[in-house]
Amino acid sequence: MRHFGQIAPDVRKRLFHQEPCAFTADSPARLLSAALGATLYSPATRPRLADDVLKQGASGVVSMVLCLEDSIDDADVPVGEANLVSQLTDLAARSVDDVPLLFVRVRTPEQIPDLVRRLGPAVRLLSGFVLPKFTEERGVPFLEALSAAEAAAGHRLFAMPVLESPDLLYRESRVQTLEGIFRAVDKYRDRVLALRLGVTDFCSSYGLRRGPDMTAYDVQIVASVISDVVNMLARADGTGFTVTGPVWEYFRVQERMFKPQLRQSPFLEVQAVELRQKLIAHAMDGLLREISLDRANGLLGKTCIHPSHVLPVHALSVVSHEEFSDAQDILRPERGGGGVLRSAYTNKMNEVKPHRAWAERTLLRAEVFGVANEDIGFVELLAAGLSD
């Protein structure tokens, strides 16, 4: 699979100075953690789950989470487990290539070895498990269960802990909780693919919900948690982990708000359509601003609950030609001693030593998401994906 693989080769050639690389579920962890992109969540109870996975993969999704936790009712867990096993067994029998990276979000550590056992040979489709409400005390049993299941199955399985516990949110316990989380994930570093932020749970602790015109960074109590998570768990000194961006909750302007207008007068139809387009653009603007702020704050990838979010996340993850040029200049072997140089675009200063970590991360992102041609921006990438 590859990002933008759903776009025709001749179109990709026009869009990209350097095309996104191909990768598989067996690729190195460092590459996969950067390549997760927009990770699409789906309830494990969906009756056509196998078909959904293939459909989303064909449309450009490269990672999915099949959820047995908050997205389904407590009473539906046994049904969800049975459906998950049945659907993945069916999917494995089809021998289809380019299945997205698949993860299962579980509720308890015991579910991990149980599901691996029940899946049998179909476990080869799984890239790992998402571990909810992760803290040191709660998370270690999950990681131990995953290690045991991996050994029993003989198949590599990654963990993606979700950071969403109230202990992480509350100021008086935050640093201690983060220190414990680091101890747990550092011990199992080879199995932790990425850390995911559960911002919805953070907001719920204070009865908050951000609107479609606000990003997670506008909610100050949430922004402070993101800042501390990046500070302690996403450092660029070799001790950090990939941390993914929070979920964006909004995906549709309600049609019913326009229908009364259309019944009143046909002359209002054009106005209603124009208003709808403006509202959709406004809602999309919030998502785009949040994606940009995710990257500016050190996050890579994003949790998504609707397919319409996937392409914007991926389009804004593509490295611009200017970024690529700067990163290459900074990392040239002859620059090893440091120094300051004017960028090739003659619009900024590149300081070799301070910008080195940024340049290394940029080239990794360039490898998996590609580098746009000089005259190609977000709009062209988005349009190409939408028209495919």
C-alpha cells in the first residue's frame, strides 16, 4: 500500500516531486508509525465489516481501528467480538492485497489473547491492538497480554495506547501519570507503534465539547495536556514516541436546517445552497486548522471517525517542495559542523544544528506521504483525491 495509491499513476506523477513510498504491515516500525496517517475508527459490530475495510482501503485509508470499546454498547461486546472474528476470517480467505493496517481497540487485557486465539490464521491481518485509558498501572497488564499473544501467534503485534485518563488531565496528578506512562511504554518500546490522544474523554471530565469552529488547541485545558504529553513523551532525542492528533467530531451539515426554507419559496433555493456551501467550508476550516496545529505541535497522524476526514489529513501531511528543499540542505553531510545558511527559496534562515531534528522528521514524512511539486499545494492534492 501507499498514500495516494488510489490516484492514477499519471496524476501522481503530476502532483509529486517525490512520490509516497510503498509499505506493508511488515515494514519497519519507524516507517509505519509515521505512515499511519488518518486512522479511521469503525465499530466492530458492523455487519459488513470486511467489505467496509476493503472499501476504505481502496479509497485511500491505510490504517483502521475496529472498536470493541466506547463505540459500542456494553451489552454488544460479545456480539462485536464474534462479528470481528467472523469478518476477519472471511477477509483473510479472500486473499486480497493492500488491506489497511488493522488494529482492534479492546476493553480488557484478557480480550487480546482470547481474540488472537479465536482468529487463528486470520490473525495475520492484525497489526496490533489499541489500549484504552492507558496509565502505568492499567496499561502494563495490556502490554504483558499483547507480548504473550504475540509469542503464541508467532506474528508481530503492535500496541497503540490511548492517553485519555482523568489522572492525565488533572494538574495535581499529571506529571506523575506521565512519568508512569513513560516507564511502561519505554519498557515495551519495540511494541509501541504510537501513542494516541483521547481528547473527547478529556473534555468529558469537565462537561466540555468544542464546536465545529474551534480546535482542540482553543480549549485551554486540553491544549495544556497536549503540550505536556509532547513535552514528556514525544521528544526528538531518541526517547520519544509518535503521538497522533485528536479526533475531529464533525462531518456533516444537517440537511433539515435548509428544508423549511426550500418549502417556503423556490427563490430561496439558491440562497440555501450557498449558505450550505459556506457552512460546510466553515466546518472544514476547523478541521484544516486543527490538522495544521497538530503538526505545528509535534503530532503526526490523526484519529478519524468519518471517511471524509481522511483525505484532508493526508493532503496536509504531504511535504511541500520548500520544506523538502530546506530539510535536504540542513542534512547535507558538509553541514555536519553546523552553521547558518539562507534557504534555497531565499525567504528564511536555516540553522543547521537547531533545525536538524525537524529536518530528519520532515524527510521521514516525505518518505511516506511524498513531496509535492513546486506548483502543487493542498487544494490540488485534495481535488485529485476527490475526483478520483
